[in-house]
Amino acid sequence: MSRICIITGKKALKGNNVSHSNIKTKRRFYPNLQEKKFYIPETDEWVVLKVSAKGIKHINKNGVLNSLQKAYDKGIIY
């Protein structure tokens, strides 16, 4: 499974490790993803989502169903 947040669409970025002698080697910056279980009271079911820490804050503020709908509208979820 890919390392992409379902709510925010955050994914891994590329960059460089830079040593003291200024030698550059490739590295990846990964988002802070968590697998978290959320309850949807409208449908009376639990869902497991792979979301970033910012995505968890977004869900806590706006609700699970509303957050999933916004992500679907933006094209993050198919």
C-alpha cells in the first residue's frame, strides 16, 4: 500500500542528505502516517483509514463522513 494520506493527499517527497563536507545523497521525506480506526455514526460502522497527523486533526474538526466527501471531491479518493 502506498504512503499517501487519504484525507490530505500528502505523500513522500524527495530530497538530499547533505554531509558536513557537502556531499549530497538522495533521501525521502515521509509523511507522519497513522492507521486509525474511525466510527461513522451515520452508517453505524467502523472504518480503518491511513491518515497523516494533520488529517486526524481535520477529521476531529469536521467529522469523518464530511472529510471523506471533501477528499472525494478534490480527487484524492477515487
